[in-house]
Amino acid sequence: MPRRHSDPSRTRGRRFRERIFRGLTLLALVLVVGPAAWILIGVVARAVPHWQWSVLVTPTSGVGGGLSQDIVGTLVLMLGVLVVAGTLGVLAGIYLSEMAKPRRNGRPGAVLFRSATEVLSGVPSITLGFVAYVALVVGLHWGFSLLPAVLVLSVMVLPYIAKSTETALAQVPTGYREGAEALGMSPAYSLRKIVIRSAIPGVVTGLLLALAIAGGETAPLLLTAGNTSSYPTGQLLHQPIGYLTYPVWTFYNYPSDQAHYLAYDAALILIVLVMALLIVSRVIVARTQRHSEGGGG
Amino acid sequence: MALIGRDTGDVPVSPPDDATRRTVVFRRVADFGRSNESGFWKSAGWLAAALPLAALTFTVVILVVKAWPSILVNGGGFLTGSAWKPGNTYGATAHTHGVAHPLGSSYGAWALIVGTLQTSAIAVVLALPLSIGAAFALTERLPSWMARPLAFAVEILAGIPSVIIGLWGVLTLGPFLAQHVYPAIADHMPDVPVLRYFRNPVGHGEGLATSGIVLALMIVPIITATTRDLFVQVPALPKEGATALGMTDSEVARRVTIPWVRSGIIGATVLGLGRALGETIAVAMISGAALNTIAPNIYGTMGTIAAAIVTQLDSAYTDGTGFAVSALAEAALVLAVITIAANVIARTIITRTSRNGAPVGRAL
């Protein structure tokens, strides 16, 4: 055996394979990160030369003008998702983490809810959009409007928010709960005053990422929000609402330069929006990690 | 801080005076709220937690109800035929099994199902080795000052909206591949079984190969992030032991690290597969959005179920009998069944073998 291992040709072969392996892992990383950079730089490079700040304040007219009604629309949709899915998702996460767990075996409901949440997170957004279109937009005669759009986006990100809330609550140190109980707080009071407060960074991170998903979604919005060149008025039904992914999807293959510029402008604004949400959530995570280390656990 | 719940005996901290007496109603309400706080959390939480189940049930019920006429008329032919013919929507109406539909309409989603499975298969085949390699480089090879920004770059890739990836795919990547990469492959492929599939014509960059590559990029972040977390969790001792026995890094990776977390990687891959199956907009932009065509070679244009739904729904509503919408509903039902099956398999694999690292299905 030792003879075989010291065989120089075999050692050389292993060394060679080792070098290939290292090269391949780095190549894989380059092939993953490279396209990300290519996409971002490509969009920025095509949008910036024709960028006009008036795009931010002018509504679309035909294939020209600006994108202001889509920007406002996307923000309104995100606000709606934050209110609807944020409230319900955080509540669902609290329930799954705090109230369903101790008696999980005794309650089939908790297990059922949890698996339903997981299955729902795997349902394609186009399926949800189709159902919303058939049942709400056409079936209930709501028309393309704000409410069905917010509902379908909320259902889409609800499992995500519930999951991130549940994870954040699970990471709250046991000592906090025990301390609260030792001080005589009722479970609900300690939940409100102690547990949720220390889980807030994780919850907020989940909310921000959910907003990023909702803001970048296209397919379900095409089937529920319609499109428009006027500003949202706050009307929930019967009035279409603009959103930033629409011009990208519609204008990219129009035979007019003006339309192409709008498509790339919208893409640029979307990227800035999503990047801002990602970076803010990153900063929150980094800050809370530093605090928890500084606080000594 | 007037009251601290019922347990402490409802003792006000300060005696009531005029100011507090005026707000006695509000105090009663607040008091009631506090003493029933636990009940409030429970019922509100229960309602919220029940919502996903309700939404899921609603989705399935609506799909089945809407798809029922199509299931009756098209029967098994829906899964085996590849003709997607709306018929003459302005002409006569025919009746089959008591269901009204335009004369000459017949729907078969075989080409769409094949397209969905093909693009997703290409995506997974490309994404899996890339993700494992990238995760390995991030956790084992690079110093943390390099690994951290690169990991964030992978996260950014997950966050880019799919419509932007589609825009890049159809206007930048597709033409680039069709001009510089596909010809190089296609010109040198011999005319033998299997490899014939890679021969000319290469088209203009819209089609199966480009869609698969773009889908791979979209699921790489999901698999990479999970695999990276899993690699970090592998204990150092077995790896160090293997190194001490004389294994090289690649041997440690192949014989210790990857087997240690194999099931987690499989689960993440199937989750990525679920996302690839359901991806709509990017594929609708890049695939050529065909309805009846199975790609003749790997570069050919084709369509997927998701892309067909988003591109066909408007025209489907011109069918006065509602039969076209019903066919789309059946397609959506098939897609939902395929995707949910993939997800359930993934969850089962993950939960059976590892407690940690179960990611959520969507991107990011």
C-alpha cells in the first residue's frame, strides 16, 4: 500500500485533478456572478445614455413621455402588500411559531396550516394570477384594478413573510422568554413587549425582501392590474393601476426607439428600487448581528 | 402603564382623577383588550395562519371548476395532443358532452408540457454543478473579504425581477449566443443520434436553449444559497480527518462534504426546479412563445404552459363560449399539479433528512 501511494505518477495525477477542481469551482463562481454583473451593467449602460429626469415626473403618453404613473402605481401596490400581507403574514408567523408549536401533535390544524403555507409558496405566480383574473377581475366584475392586484401579490408573498417571521421568532433567545415569565408577565404580554420586539429586525428583513419580490413581479399583475397612463386615485375597483414591470414587458419589442428607452428606463428604476430594498435589509441584518455580539448574547 | 394585565389584580398606578374619569370608556375598552389579549392573538393568528390553506383551496377549486368543460371535451387528448386550436370563434357553436365550444376547436397541451419539462431540465442540469461549484468556492476556497461581496452578488441575482432578466435574455444574451456560441457548437456536432439534436439551424437566439440557460441563471441563486448554508454546517472534524488521511481538497469535497449534505442539495434543486417550471415572463419573452411546436433541435422556438397562459388569456376571452378559457384553466391546473408535486417531493426530502436549511420556494 505505501508503495502505491508514493507512486510519483499517481501523485502527479492527483495534483493535476486538484488543480482542475479548484479551477472549476472558481469558474462556476464566475459563471454565476458574471451574468448578474452583465445584466446589471447591460441595463444601466443602455438606460443611462438616454436618461432624462423628466421620466420620473411625466406620465406615459403612447410610447413616449415618462413613467411617473407606473412608479406611483408600484409604490401604491407595495404599500398595499405591506399592509395586507405584512399584517397577515406576521400574524400567521407568530401563530405558527408561538401558539401552534407546543401542542403541535394535539392540533392537526397547525401541521395542516404549515404544510399549506409551504405548498402555497411553490404555486407558480401565473397560476395565482390566472385564478385572480378568472374569479375576481372577470367573475366578480371587479375589472383590472388595485384590489385584485394587491390581493394576488399578498397571497404570493404571504408564505414568505410567515416563514421569515417564524424563523425570526425562533431565534429569540430563550432567556428573554424565561425572564419575562419569571417577572410574572402573561404569555401574550411578554409576546407583545419582549419577544416580538427582539425579533423585529428579522421580521423587517423578511418584509423588505417580500416587497422586493412583489415590486418585481409581472405575470400576475398583467392579469389583475391592467395598465393605464393616469395616476392611481386610491379607487380600489374598476380602475386599472400602472406598475413598472409593464413598460418593460410591453415596450421591449415595439419598433420605436422611444419605446425601447422607456423599457430600459423602467428596468433601471426597478433595479434601483430592488437593490435599495436588498441593501437596506442587508444593513439591518449586519447591524443586529453586531448588536447581539456587543450585547453579549 | 396603568395596568399590567389581569394577573396583577387591576390596580391602577395612580388614583382616578378628573382626567382619567373622562376617559373611562376608553380605559374599559383597553382593559378589556388587555385581559383578553391572549385570546386576541390566538384568534387573529389562527385566521391569518388559515389563509394560505384557504387561498390554496380557492385556487384549486376555481381551477377545477373552470377546467371542467375542457376536461369533459378534450379528455385524455389534452395531455397527449399538441394541437392548440381555438376553432372559429365567430362561427357556429358545437356541443360535445353538453359543453358548448366553437366548431373546430381542440386543445392539446403536449407541446407545452414538453416545453415546460425541457426548459426546466436544461435549467437544472446547468444550474446544479454551477451552484455546487460556486457554493464550494464561496465557503471553502475564498477568504471572507472576497466571499462576502460575492455572496451578496448571488443574492442580487436572485432579486433581479424576472422581466428584466427576460429583457436581457431576449435582447442581449440570445443574439450573443446565436452569433458566437451556438454556431461554434452546431457546426462541429456529428450527425449521430442524440448529438444531432445540437446541429443547425441555430435560429436567432429565441428558443429552448436560451430559455433553459436563462432559467438556470434564475434558479442558481436558490440552489447556491442553500448549498452554501449546508456546507457551512458540515462539521470541521470529518473534513480535517479526511485531510489528515492524505485526501486532497477535491477528494474531501467529493467524499465527505457533498455526501454529508446530499439530501439538502437535492431538496434545494427540486425547489429550483419548481421555480423553473412556473417561471412565466422571462420564458414568454425568450422562448418564442409558440403554442403547437415542440422544438426540432435544442435551439428551436417552443412554448411553456406558463408562457402560454400569459400570452393567450386575452385572446381566449374572445371565445364567447368560454371554452378557450377553460382550456387555459386546465393547462394551469396541469402546471399547478406538476409544480406542487415537485415541491412536495423537495419538502419531503429536506424534512426527512435535515432539520436545517429548508428554504422558501420563491427567489431571494
